[in-house]
Amino acid sequence: MNIATLPERIKRIAVIDDDRVAREAYADSIADACFVPFKQNERLKSIEELIQILKANADAAVCDQRLAPGNYASFLGAEAVAALYSEHYPAILITQYADADLDVIRLHRRKIPSMLSSGGLDEDAIKIGIIKCLNEFEDFYVKERRPWRTLIRVAEIDQRHAYVIVPSWDPKTKIKLPLGLFGSYKDSLAHGMRFFALVNIGAEKNEDLFFDQFELAEKPPDY
């Protein structure tokens, strides 16, 4: 089912951010968009606690990527948003797309339908981000997020990353992936290995690509 407009049941939107000033600013943006903001001001002990709080107090959430300063939380926003996605709870990740964050975001990108910069939280962005989540919960994807089973090739490896080619996305661009994405294969990766994985090959930008469900290609084609 394609949800084209935001359901009326989405009324309260939570704000998760370690910075008090940022929480207030996001809450103002949410109120300006005619939603009721719920500010999570207290320290969070775990993602499980966050999920319980949100389900009791809000219908959706916006969550900053970096939550550790001020001892606000021991986890990152990408981890929280992905866990909420698994609970079919809509959440938008707020990030500056810093290189330092890209690895952890990539680990969870499959379950992060919407990422915004801190200055991009307006009424339309909030509604579109939540609608994306709700649609994916029903297995309806925009073309940029639709997962396709596709072939990838390992082109290069270092201590923390594998650089892969996805011919069906761009046969010339090497994409940096954290080794953790490869699951049980991470310790045996070698140059030239080929895998099948779920990849959103309709993505326009490198940082929007996700990779999931790796399977070794036993008889890879030559290319």
C-alpha cells in the first residue's frame, strides 16, 4: 500500500538530541509544522529504553546522529533509528554526513529511509521522511530505496574497509564499506571475491547506497 499523505494518527514527534539548544530548535520546527513536539531531555540508558519511551509518548521521532556528548546516550543515532525501524516506528536521522559517521551509518543504512541535515527539518521534510518509513514498513519503496539483488565485486581491502564495485550502479566507482557489513565473510575477504547482496541501485549518491544480505557468488561471471 502506497501511503501518499501522512495519516492523522501521526500527531506527536519526539526529539532525541544531546544538545539542549538543538532540541529546542528542532521542537520549534516540529511545532511550526503543526505537530506536537516531545523533547527527550533525560539521559537514555539504552536503545530499548528509548523505544519504550517513544512508544508511550510520541508517534514518530527525529534523532541526531551523535548522542554521546554530555553523557546523553551510549549509542549513536543511526543505531537507534535502525532499531526503531525494526519496530515499525518511523524515525528520521539528523546528520551532517561527516566522513567519521559514514561507516556506522552505512552499517544501518538499510533501515534508515530518511536522513536530513540539521537545517533541513521543515514541514515537508518531516512529512516526507515519515511517509517513507511508513511505506517501507508495507514493502513499498521509492525507486532510490528499492532493494535489488545484485552482484558486487571486492576491488580492494584495508584493515577496516572493503572497496567494492557495483556494476549495475556504476562500474567505475569504488564504494567504501565497513568490514562489519559482510558478517561472517569479513575475516576471509579477498581481492576479486564476488557477492550477491541487496543494494538500492536506484540511489543517486554514494552515501545513500545500502548493502544487505551478502551471499558469496560461487560462479561469478567475468567482467
